[in-house]
Amino acid sequence: MAKKNAISSLLGIELPLIQAGMLWLANAELAAAVSNAGALGTVSPYAGMAKDGDPVANLEHQIKRVRQLTGKPFAVNIPLDLSLSGILLDRAACLGARIVITAAGNPMTYTALLKGQGAIVLHVIASVDQARKAQSAGVDAIIAQGIEAGGLHGRKALPLFSLLPQVADAVTLPIVAAGGIADARGMVAAIALGADAVQLGTRFIAVSECVAHPSYKRAILDAGDQGTVLMGADSRRTRILKTAFAEHFLALENSGATPEQLQAFRGFRSAWNAQLDGHLESGEAHCGASAGLIQDIVPAGELVMRLFKDSFGIIDLLCSKTITPRRT
């Protein structure tokens, strides 16, 4: 069993690990399996939803369903750049969501309101400046996300292992490390660089409870170390699997297409095509650079236990490799 630290004590969990709130994929069954294993599962308002579905109604379903499956803490993830963000946050609060993760927006906008309603707020950041702003906004913890992560990134995104120690030096809040972590080696390294916990996204796609289409899961297992690409040079840079869709987008971008033309090609719900319907050539298949480390599809609870068992072994290995300085 892992010792309690700043994040596990704050969130009321046993293990300092968070399952990322992947927009279309963080379904109640996945979240409950992670939470039941002692970590923190997360649900999203779009998870498993029909392409033309109602995210507000779906969020209500996900929250009610996860409570049927676990009595342990779970989080709700609401990106702040959605047109329905305010409505979704209000609905989550009305349903008594105790832990809320926000991202892709100004933490000043909703943090005080959420905390006034009794929620614990974690905010995703990608730079030291954003970390300081999140702390000033009053969030309870930050998630420092590196550009290795699958999905959306801003212009300021840095590699995680460059970002993490700088953030640790700049703020006093508990820190969760995210981006490019898929096994115990990455977890231990992140803790050594200043994190109190880690968040995994892509690795939790390749589990049996995740609602992702089997073709998408298989593509992640087949991706290898060169299997992802960053598309979009503007503020909506996104790491996805290297597919014909990605190559088409990059060709449009290199040909001088306008931001409006590029966004029209992408479309908000194109990710649904790839991630839930399995049509990888007609949508954004978000995937982290850690895909090459993922070799199997297992139950989420088994994965959580494996990660922590392996981490203890790695810590022992590091201790055995440590060179004691010669005393003079």
C-alpha cells in the first residue's frame, strides 16, 4: 500500500494515481473500476455518448452510474473551452460532484464558485505561468501536463520532464504529473521530479472497461514509438495517432489553409468517429507519445495494482544503483 501524501489525502484515495478525464472515453464503468482499485477514476460529459447526444444528460447519467458502481471518490472532468462548460459545471455541482477537474481555460472563471459549493478543484496547466495563475485562482491542486500527452495542447506546452521540476519550484500546491506516462518507470520518475501523483490517459484507453472502440484500442497497441503526431500549429495543437486523417490535416496546414478551413475539416465531433465508432481515417484518434509502452489490454483494476507493484520494485532497483559518495 502506498503511503498517504498530499494528493491522496486531499482526494481521499489510497493510491496517488488519477485516470484522465478523456472527453469521449471517461465512462462510468472505467472510472468505477479505477476508484475501486484505490486510485481516482474520472467521468466526462461526452463519454460513450451518441454522436448527436446531449452532454448534459449524459453527464447526469455518468455520475449516477458511477455512484451505482462504487462508493469511493471519483472526479468529473469539464474542459472550460466548451460552449456548455458553465451548464455542465452547474449540473455537476447540483449532482454533488465532490472533485472537479478543469482545463483549457482561465481557472479564475469558475474555481471560487465550485469551491463555494464544496468541490475540490484540480486545474490542468502547461507552463509555470499557468501554474502560478491557477494557484492565485485558489485551486486545490494542479495537473502539470506535458506535450507528450494525447489530445489538446496550447502554444506554451513543454515536455513533461522539463515542465515538472520548474512547476514544483514555482508553486506550493500539490502537483499531479501527466503526459507520456504509461508504466511504473514513468510514475517513479515523475515523483522524483516533484510530482505528488500521476495522471494516465492513453494507458487507460487500453483497458477492458474503457468505452473506446476495439479498433482504436488495437491501433494504440500497434502504434510504436513513432505512432503519434502533433497536428495544428495554432492554439489547438493536438497529439493524435498518425493516420490518414492526420496526414490529410497536415497537408492542408502546410498548403496554407486558413484556421477556419482547418477547423471545418476537424470538426468538434470528428473525434467521435475515431474513438467511439472506430473509423480512424475520418477522425482524431487522440493518443499520447507513450503508446509504444502499451502492450496489452487488461482490466483497469489489474492495471492499477500492476503499476504500484512495479513501482516498488523500481524504487528498490534505484536504491541498489545509488552510488554512495566517498567520504574524505
